[in-house]
Amino acid sequence: MNTPFRTIWTTEDRYVEVIDQRQLPHEFVTVRLETYEDAEEAIKEMIVRGAPLIGATAAYGIYLAVREMVEEQLNGSFLDQAFSDLRASRPTAVNLFWALDKMRDALDNSSGDFIETAWNAAAAIVEEDVETCRMIGVHGLTLIEEIAQRKKGDVVNILTHCNAGMLGCVEWGTVTSPIYQAQQKGIKVHVWVDETRPRNQGSNLTAYELTRHNVPHTLIVDNAGGHLMQHGMVDMVIVGTDRTTRQGDVANKIGTYLKALAANDNNIPFYVALPSTTLDMSINNGLTEIPIEERNQDEVRYMIGKGKNGKIQPVLICPETTPASNFGFDVTPARLVTKIITERGICGASEAGLLNLFPEFK
């Protein structure tokens, strides 16, 4: 297995670089972030995506804003604008707001060297995510081990939706962390990878990661999951989440709810792997309280791929005049979630379950 890579890193001159995930899996391109506007664009345009990585990028965005403010001798309104712009860059992933709040607290309590304070605070957020994802894997591994033992060492078939791997985090990932750790222990695993329309994060990103780590996997169209479950070809479903409510409802990439329904109908465990930074304990009802992002319709109307000419290009897949609706997320009610996997352990998808692991949220 290859050494886990990171999705965001700093340069010798203390700027920031990220992977342009829009170019994967065909090209590995990096983007340099020198201003908070660069970080804002990276989040908005999905150069980076995935709740934890969005939070990390926003944190470094604030560092870049502080650096510019101090070096250019700008007033505090510039930094306030940076916080406001970054907060508005994506509406659903709660990690974004958590990271910005952490950066604000660090700056409010700074002893005076604001650049160094912001630099250290952003770096701490990144390192915290790495350890959090590692521990999610430690706990999630036990669920894979149980199935492997029950199957007497036969292959454990896991279905996932969207990308909750290291490309959506900093390192390890949430869903992929237990998979990689199972592979390290010699457990036979196979992953069914949903293509995850409209932006194809499954076929572009999850398949890229699993290929890079030599994890056996098969790409399927989004609507094939129920058929596989009906025919005993799925042992467990693991997905990520961008926001989780106090009662255990989870918002994840559009289509997750349908996977949960199919899993429930076929008595297949449906797990959600999440860092506690995605918990939004201020809300209860995910269906009514989680804002669902509606993105540009052209993400649905066009598919981007590598043509026979070797060029990466968009292709229109519908009549030119046909409008499209593009909801980015849906909400899976807690009643359809078998268990939640966190960095502190595994719990029921309920307020009691979450508070048992995270009593500080009472």
C-alpha cells in the first residue's frame, strides 16, 4: 500500500498548495493559494471538496488574509470581509463554520503576533483532522473484522457513495480509513464505487484513491446499489456526511438517502463515518433545518471526461434547451442509520448515542 498522501500542504515561503480535484483522475494538478480569495475560489469551484478539507482550506484562507492584512497594513474590516466571504463559500458543510470559528477564537486570544497565531491555528486544524480520521479507521475496522469473521475470511463487500476518502479530508479519509486499515491487516475487501452523479466524485476520486492504494473495487452506476443488495452482493454500506444533527440525521451527497432505503429494505447495515467536527448540535431535524445547496445546472447537463483526443472536456448530455435541477445533498433520517462511526467510538444515530461519546455537547 502506498503511503497516505495529503490534500493540502504549505510551501517554504509559507503559502498553501492543494490538489485541483476537478482534474482527477486524468491529471494530477496542484494549485497555489496566496490570498484568502484564492482559498474562497478553491472552495466555491470545488478545487477542494469534502467537509474536513473545506474546513482546513478555509482555516488557511484566514491565515492568508491575516498575512495580507499585516503586510499591507490594512484595517480590521479586511479580515472581517475574509471571514464573511469564506463563510458564504459553501452552505452545507458545517466543518467550514467550525474551522472559521476556531480561527476567530485563536485570533481573539492572540498575544499579538497575528500571522504566527493564524499559521499555528490552521496547522493545528489540519493535524487534528489527520488524527481524527485515523481513529475513525481504528473504530470502523472492528465492523469490517466482524463481517470478515462471519464470512470465514471471504471478501467483505462494501458499498459507498460519493467520496469520503483522503481527498475529502487531509489524510486517511473517513469512509476509507477503516478500509485501508482492514487492508493493512490482511482482510480481503472489495468496494462497490457509486459513480455519484452529477460531479462523479465516486468514479473520479474514490476510484482514483482505491486504485492508488491497490484496493479491489468496481465502479457501478448510482442506481445499481439496490440491485446488488437484493442479490447478496453487499455486506455493508459506509458513507460520509457533511452535517449531522443532534438526533442523528445526516446530510450527504445527493443519492445517499436512496442507498439507506435500499440497505434498510435488505437488512444490510448502513454506517456513517464522521468526525465530530461535522456534528451540528444546534439543530435537531435534518429535513427542515439543514440548508441544501443547489448548484449550477450545468453540472447536471454536462459531463466532464477525457476524450479520445486526450483532452479533458465537457460534453452536453441533454437537449440544449432542457433545464436541470441540481441539489447537492440529501438528508438520511437517523432511523435508517445503523450506527455512527466517530473518532471516539461507535454509537447509535441518536441524541443519546452522540452525547454518550461527546458529553461536552450537552
